[in-house]
Amino acid sequence: MSGNTPSSFVTPVVEHGRTVYVSGQLPRVGGELAHLGRVGVDVDVETAREAARISAQACVDLLRAHLGDRFARVLKITGFVASGPNFTEQGRVVDAASQTLIEAFGDVGRHARSAIGVAQLPHGACVEIELIAAVH
């Protein structure tokens, strides 16, 4: 399970006790990074929301592959949004990731969340989503 984390120093999923940590997922489509740039400068909000959906779906896929029916619920996500200097709608971008998780898992997809604006993300991605989940 290689996931969406290209570094050989990390693993896409770590399970410890009854908690699973999913490494930050970038918006990759067919192995290629999609939607590069800073939101509010190079990327519009709707494109960034699509990037958040893609990244969240990568988290879903990793959880399902790693846990199968042992998945209990999503506990928390952190959404990082590469933001231009005046962009303040990080929450709106990360809402798309939250919606993806609720669509995938129903009520147990609801979660605590942080949406953080950053100056730059790896490889120029506009969004990165990481996730913490509980295990049965």
C-alpha cells in the first residue's frame, strides 16, 4: 500500500492502539499532482475544493485498504491550504474534504477539524489533507 505519500521515510498509514493516523494526502489523479498553486492567486476556490475532495478520497481509500471493517469513525482532519496573502476562506475549501468523508462514511465521517492557511505545500500542491480515525 503505497498511498499518496512519495517519501520513503514515511508510511501512508500508522495504526497505534485504537487510533489510525493517515499521512497528509495531496490531490493526485492517476499518480500526477493536480491543481498546483496558491488559492486566491493561482487557483480559485472551486478548484481548491476539488483538490480537497481528491485528497480526502485518498484518505478514505487508505483507511478502507488498511482497516477494512475495523474502521470505527473519523476523529479529526487537518486541511492545509496554500493561500495567497489575502485569502481567508480556508474553511470553505476544507468543507469539501469534510463533505467527502461524510458521504463516504455517513455520520461516523463527522469529525473535529482544523483548516490552516500556509504559504507553500509540497510540490506546489494547493491542498493537503491529513486524517485521524478510530478503530474497532
